[in-house]
Amino acid sequence: MNDTLRCHILITGATGGIGGALARLLARPDTRLSFVARDAARLQRLVDALAGFAYSATAISADLGDPDSAALIAAEARRRHGPIDILVNNAAVNGFGHLEDLAPREIQRVFATNLMAPVLLTRAVVPEMIARKRGQIVNIGSIFGSIGFAGFSAYSSGKFALRGFSEALRRELDGSGVAVTYVAPRYTKTALNSPAVNDMALATGMAMDEPADVARQIVAAIESRRAELVIGRAERVFVRLNALWPKLVDRGLVRTTRRIREIVKPAA
């Protein structure tokens, strides 16, 4: 494993599909790991499962939707394992549904978890990285952060913003020794997806990845300090088309949009 991973790594959403797979890949005798999620029992099971693989691992139970949690998480991780070298902002919720059917609290939860938590956690750790002239911020976004899909208005807009935050931060930190990596997975088979989202993916013929495959690509991006990774060859082409000719993509998504509307249509 690359020397860049011989350090302290903090991973949010560590008990999820991609987060758990990342935890297992990054658990090495020379890594110190801090895992963050809401479910304390699941976190502890993850730590116990990795005993003997990582140099040390710590479970930090926290609600990332609470804006005060970022500073507390960073302080606790630092107390346990010293300065944070790599922050992996992986936690997310999807909020699938028509905008008018989403409760205001659900919309707030989507933005709080998917956007504000990464921004505030980054703010909590990046000054120390700058002072040490090394570090890495890894933001796990989504293909929906480059292409807006019907039924994902809250989720897509939050991920669009996370991509923009990553781009702006990368330019802001240029020359500081701190890298910023943005990763956009496509549909991944995780518990994040509700039955309705699974139905949508099947009905629209989306490519589906296993969490372990996605995690391997994320680790490779971390090791190479890559600026951006969009997973999937066809998806990379689609992202470029959407940036250059969005009306063309609008027409190409007519059938997909119709199917999504049928799946999320509220019961009469």
C-alpha cells in the first residue's frame, strides 16, 4: 500500500456499504482509523472485526446532521489518534421522491448530511493540515452530482454543491500540500437505497456496482491523490455531454424520467 495511507484516516458513514468496504481496505498495521456513524453498536462491531488488521481503530458515534458535531468529531478523533491526515466524507442520505412530497425536515436532513457535514468537518480539520503542509480531503459525491435526475432534486442539488465545494477548495488549497479528491460513484448496491430506488435502478437499466469494487477505486484515487474520479466509462461520457449539451441529455432522459415518475407517484 502507498505510503500516503500510513497515517490517521477519518471515515464518515463507516457502517454503510461503501464506508464499510473502505474501512476494510484501509485497515493496515500502519493505519490509525476513526470511524463515524450514528449507530454505536454497529460501529463497535466494525472496530472489533478489524482488530488485528489496523494499528488502531476508534468508533465515534455522532449525528452528522447536527452542525455542532463536526468540531466534536474532529476533536475526539484527534484525541484518540493524533492529527487527521485523510478525511473521507462518505456519509449520505438520498431523499428519493418528488420535491412536493418531501417533508421540509427530510430536505433539511439531506442537505445537512450530504453537504453541510462535509463542509464543516473539512473546516474542522484543514487548518491543521495546512500547518503541517500535508493532508487530503476526500469527498464521496455521486454521478447525480453532475447529472440531475427526476426524483432526486434534493439529493442531486446537494451533490452538485459538494462537487462545487471540492473544486473551489482544491483551488483554494493549491500549493498548500493538502490534496482534494472528489469521487462520483454511479448506482451502488447499498442499504442507502430504498426499495423504490432499487426499483428505479432496475426499471431504467442503470449499471450497478458492488461496494467493494467502488471502494477499491476510491482507495486508488486516494493513493494517487487524484483530483476527480467519475466511476464508469459511459457515465464519464454522459457527464461531459450534460455539461456541454444539456438539452441533448434532456431528450435522452425522457423515457427514464417517465419511469421514475411512475415509481415515485404517491399512492391514491
